[in-house]
Amino acid sequence: MKKIIMVGTDPQGQGGIASVVRTYQNAGLFEKNNIEYISSHVADGALKKCTVFLFGFVQFIFYCCLDKVSILHLQTASYGSFMRKYLFFVVARVFNVSTIVHVHGAEFELFYREKSNFFQKKMVLYVLSNADCVIALSHKWNEQLRGICNIANVVTIYNPIATPLKVSDVRDPNVILFLGHVGNRKGTFDLISAMPDVIKLNPAVQLKIGGTGQIEAARQLAVDLKVDTHIEFLGWVVGEDKERLLNSASILLLPSYNEGLPMSILEAMAYGLPVIASDVGGIPEALASCIADCIVKPGDVDDLAKKINHLLIDDDLRGEIARKLQQTVAEKFDVEVVTNELTQLYTRLLENK
């Protein structure tokens, strides 16, 4: 029996794609649709990265030679991630395998328009133009991908989030939270820069930063601004530690410059945690029910501080936003809704083969 092959980064690793794939696995998508997952990347050293990629690539070629593949579903970001998936895509085309290109890279348009050379641009155009289906994470991204090469085969399927088993009604009104890679793209330094104005009105506030990246630079900025006693760096948080944070904080903050549809925002919404984030990628679609209170422009540190202060002092508003965001999750992002959409897509491609 033929199977669907999904290719992407190690599901046990860090980052959005790994989190999405784990959610698919836990929801039973793989069993329901006879999907086998092949890892094309791990976060370890160069030797292991090469070994994992080559093993997965040869495995896929072997399956194709045996006529065991019905659909290739590529989970791709930008830069090196896309280049690795390009090789899988070419093999699928040679063996007449249907292809789905699921674009996650927060900087994909930047990667294509400004960071790619002539040959890389041709590779992007070849993949997007010849894929049987391209999946965008939001309607905004759908338009951007269509604009790259005027393709019509793009559908929007949101990232999924599972309903938490336990959601707390008791939160610490002085704890605000950041989850993600620490650095410029996620707006971590802007968030730290906003802290002096936040502390003026809310002197007991504590910012907890969960993530890896430019930790030392972030620590130094906090020291320079004399807000280091109000900021705690937790490293990468997962499992029960993340659940505790999502159940105890009063606001999640993600003032990014580029995003797709961040899993940290969907997780916060599912836990009934109000969110303040930038109007980039699919974020405005996720926070559509509370744009005025929850959306900031990238780099607008003053407005970021104002919105944080506004939510910190208004318990009723935080509660209202939490209810709206949980309703949005149930309607748009619940894992059952999303996996049903993927199953329908697989069925449609198989029927048209």
C-alpha cells in the first residue's frame, strides 16, 4: 500500500515546525492517513545533520523506486531548509509523486526577494509553480505566495493547537511572558527596551523570557537599562514547565518583525492568556477579535509599553480578551479542525491522481 511521506525537521527539536508536527502526531493524523515522517534536519552538529539528511533522502528515493509513495508533504522554512526540501521535490517530480509544499518560514518572502541569488530564485519558482498544492499559514501569506510567481494552487491552512487539559483561572497579574528565539527578529530587544516605561507604572512587574538565542546580549541590555532585576531568563522551556508558565502569566508578548503563524501565540490563546504581538504574518488574523488592544507595529517600543501597561492594570479587559481568543482557537485553530482540512486535501489529491 502506498503511503504519504511528510518531510521536515526533527519533531523532537525546537521551533515552530517541530511543534506543529508533534501536534499532528499526537492528534492521530499520521495513523488516519498512513503517513510516514522522514526527518531531513536535526539541530545537532554538522556531521549528524549531514547523516540525518542523507539517510532520509536515500530512504525517500528507495520508497519512490518501489512505488510506495502517493504524496510528498514538505514542511519547509526558508534558506537551508528550502534547499534541502528542493532535492526531495525534484525526486518526487521524477517519479510522478503528488506534492504539497507547506511554507512555514517567517522570512520566506525576504528570502526569495532579497536573500536569494538568480539560481535560488529559479529553484523557488520551480517548486511553487510545479507543486500540486502550496499551503500558506494565513490569508496574508497566501497573497504573498501568489505574488511571487502568480500561482493559483495555494490554500490557507492554519497551524493547529490542541486544547489544554488544564487551564488555570488564577494568574499572577505581575508576570508577563515571552516565548521564542531570543533576538532581533522576535523583537526581544524591543521588549526589554519597553520595560523601563512598564516598570514606572507597574513596579512589581516581572518579565519571564523562555527561549535560547542571543541571551548574553539581552542580559546586557537589561543591565544597561537597569531593568535586570525585573527580567528572568529561563532558557528553552517545554512540557510541564511551559504549561505552568502559560497557566500563571498574565500576558504573552511577541513583538516580532517577521512571523508565519507562531505556535507560542496559539498556545497562549488556547490557555486563555492575552497576547500582545506585531501585525506581521498571520498574527492579525489570529488576534482579529482584539486588534486595538493586542496589536503593535514592529519596532514601536512606546506603543508596546503602553499596551502592556493598559492590560496589566485592567483585569476585566484581560478576561474579555482571554475569552475571545479561546473562542477563536476553537473555531479556527483547534487541531481537529486543522487535521480534517489536511485529510480533505490528501483525499482530493489522491482522487485527482
